[in-house]
Amino acid sequence: MSASTSPAPEALDLQQSAAVFAALGDETRLRLVAALCAGGAMSIAQLTAGSAMTRQAVTKHLEVLSQAGLVRDSKAGRERLWMFEPGQVEAARRSLEAIGRQWEFALGKLKLAVEAEH
């Protein structure tokens, strides 16, 4: 891909942020992230304890979260421990702030235009 056809850095940030928002848009995945934030590294057995959810279902949700960069796993003996990775959430927050600044700028221009007509 040539430099003239590569997406701008902001577009790449928004693309990754979209993956984060999509992953967190599912209530089950949001609950898994909340559990990992509160409890630190956890095994799938710990994540399914007291839940009607199967280990296989939790594993599928964790894979989606992993692809979005929200969680990572590490081996601990025969188990995999899952932990929250805050970096992508921080990047998504920055994307939302940038969108907010653009929105404020657009509203400011609209306000000036409306005031100029009166």
C-alpha cells in the first residue's frame, strides 16, 4: 500500500476504537471485563463460577475481547489466566474526546451562523 492510499492515523485509531466499542457492546463481554477489572487475573473456571454460562461460551467471549485488545491470557500451569488490558480503552476514550471536540467546534460554527442571521 502506498503512502497516498494508507489511512490517516486518526482513522486507524477510530477503527481500533470501533472494535473496542463493538466488543463492549455485548452485555456478557462487558460483565467479563468488569469482573477482570475488579478481580484481577482469573481463570475461566473463576469467571464461570456461579453463572449458568458454559466455559465454551465464556471462552468465545474472551476471544472477542482479546481480538479487540481488551484482555490477554497467560499460562499458569494447566490453566489460562485472563487479565484486563487497559490500553485500548484509553485509546477509545481519546477517540471519544476527539469526536467531542469536533462536535463542539461544529456547534460553535452553527451558533455563529445562526447569530449572524439575526
